Amino acid sequence: MRKISIFGATGSIGQSTIDLIRRAPDAYDVVALTGGHNIARLSADAIALQADLAVTAHDDRLEDLRAALAGSGIEAAAGQAALIEAATRPADWIMSAIVGVAGLAPGLKALEQGATLALANKESLVCAGQLLLQTAARHRARLLPVDSEHSAVFQGLVGEDIAAVERIIITASGGAFRDWPLEDLKEASLAQASSHPNWDMGQRITIDSASMFNKALEVIETREYFGVEPEQIEVLVHPESLVHALVGFNDGALMAHLGAADMRHAIGYALHWPERRDLPVARLDLAAIGQLNFRAPDLARYPALAQARDVMQRRGLMGAAFNAAKERALDHFIADRIKFTDMAEITARVLEQIETQSGLIDSAMTLDNVTQIDHIARKLADVAAAQNTG
Ligand code: NDP
């Protein structure tokens, strides 16, 4: 039996992972499940999957978790240290599906124990790509992409030489506002931004799809994971979300990956890699679909895309600053303190200010330095948000 743990088990990716695990319960020995506020779901899944350990990220929810697990024999724990400890428990395969930079420290610990880390938590790669890749190499651990675009590229590269790759094209649905008049964007509400045309995902990534901050992170993730130059990465708006990515080779061939908009494909590919196994995802009927559409992204609608280019040019710890500013701006939008279009203004201001406010951007990529930059960028984002509301 394969020993597995799922970080962020109560979220959208975590639940899709659990759906796959439940279809073959005899194949997996579940070590740890982690969640945040959703104690009911965390405890129910821990009991159903007979996990050894369940961890909530929040110290003040420990008693609730203990109560929900009473009599099950499952260990309960809470807080950041408990999350890290859970990542050190021996496992063969670990899903990293915490949202935000909070996924970085457990992910690093998982790699240090030599486990295969299925990485949905793209923020880790954006903040500390080199640190993750070096940690994986040092401990002979494997890092497998779970983001649908990166899984698609990874699959397109099987048997290929990365040196023969001319370009990588990742697609974007364009999100909730792709066809809105530009002048209406600043009035976009939280409910409108939280509804995705094709994918059923967590709220934060859904809003990030509408602003394309999600795609901006994915462009940086592509650079970090596959080691290509920024100029080799393109974004293509594809409203149907059926082509997930394309890899262009030096002979002019363009290999496309198509599949239903269902994260269980990418999760299942990482779970069974290097094999392919039957997955419960819809099969595409291209004759019925009839038509696929593509267009270039409108950079005025999606300023985050140009910001990602600046971050890649600047390098150092700028990815961590960008992600932190984006996370904080998103918090403010969700709390109804700023407008939708303010988010990109805030990240732009933080990117401008971070170099003068901190001498840390070029310092070594350690967890401590990433955490420090993260804190500084969050404070700058809060100040910028207050100016926008003031
Ligand atoms: P969700 O918001 O649905 O789930 C996030 C998970 O992380 C939940 O288990 C949540 O717990 C937990 N969590 C939240 N905050 C913290 C914290 N500070 N510390 C520890 N745990 C925390 O997110 P998604 O599943 O949508 O996304 C997860 C990751 O996967 C993100 O990095 C996202 O970018 C990436 N991703 C998601 C895709 C999707 O289709 N959803 C596609 C590709 C990538 P609780 O809910 O109990 O509070």
C-alpha cells in the first residue's frame, strides 16, 4: 500500500484528490490529512479514510477537531508546527494543496523526507522555486506538477529534450470578465468575480482567474518548473478551457494537451505517474464541440500579466513579494475594502516600492528570507490598499 498525505484536504483540490483515493481504498494508507476552518469535512474524511492524523492550521480549532474525532483513534493536532510535523511523517506521495504561501514550509519538509510532492500549491514555486527544486534534488525527492497547464506541459515533454523546446503556451479561459467592457471592471462585485465560466475551484483562485493573477503566477511557475526563458512563455486566451497547454518544438511542431476541465485528470496523472491509469473524467467529443477558439490576451484588461514579466526579469525574491502583495490585495477585495481593479494597482505599487523599502530582494533564497519579504510586501500592500480606499 502506498502511504499518502494530503495537505489542504478540505479544499477543492484536496477533495478531488480524496475522490480518487476513495475509488481505490485498498491501494492507499492515509497518513495525514490537513485543513483549516472546515473541521466537519476534515474529521469526516479522516474517519472515512482511516487516517493516522488530522491537523487543522488553526490552534483555536483543536478542541473542535478533537471532539469530532473522539472515539476514532485518529490523532488530532493544530497549528503551524503541527503542519510541519505532519509533513515529516513518512509518506510516499504527498499532495500540496494548501492555498497561498502557507503551503511552502510543509512542502519543503515533505521534500526533505524524500517524498514525491504533487504540487498544486503554485505559490510555493512562485515564491521560492529555486529553493524547492534544490531541496528536491538534494533529497532525491520528486516534484510533480498538478496545475492543469503544467501537468499538460509535463505530459507534452515525456520523451522530449527540453533543449528542443522553442516555446510553451499556457491557455487561460479569460475568467469571469473576459467579455465585459473594460470600463465596467472597476465595479465588478465579489460574487461576480467568484464565478468561473468553466472550472469549479476554490474562491481565491477563481477571483485570481478573473484578474489573471492566477495566470501571472502560472507564467512564473512555468519558468521555475521547466527552466525556460521568460520570452519562451506565452499566454493564450482559450474560452473553452479544453486545450490546457501547448509545447512548441524547434521543428515547428506544436503538441497540444486536451482534456475536460476536471482537475482529477492532473491530480490522477501525478498520483499514478509514471503510469497512466483509467480516470473518472469525461471524454471529449470533438465533433460535438465543433469549434475551439483562441485569442491574444488583452494586457489592459489583465495588467497582472505584464507584472509577471517584470517579476521574472527582476528575479531574486521578487516572486515572493509579488505573491504576498497579490494575496493581501485579494484579502482586501474579498473583505470589500477595495475595488476589483485596485488589486493590480496595489501589486504594481508594491513591486515599485519593495526594492527601496528592503535590501532583501537579492538575498539568498531561504525560507527565512522568503518569509521576511512576504511580511514586508504584505505591509506595503496594506498601506497601498488604505490609500486606495482613503
Ligand atoms: P481552496 O481554498 O479550495 O482550499 C485550500 C485548502 O487550504 C483548504 O484545505 C483550506 O482549509 C486550507 N488552508 C487555507 N488557508 C490555510 C493556511 N493558512 N494554512 C493551512 N491550510 C490552509 O483552494 P484550492 O483547492 O482551489 O487551491 C489549492 C491550491 O491549488 C492553490 O495553491 C491553488 O492555486 C492550486 N490550484 C487549484 C486549482 C483548482 O482547481 N482549485 C487548480 C490548480 C491549482 P479550510 O478550507 O478547511 O479552511
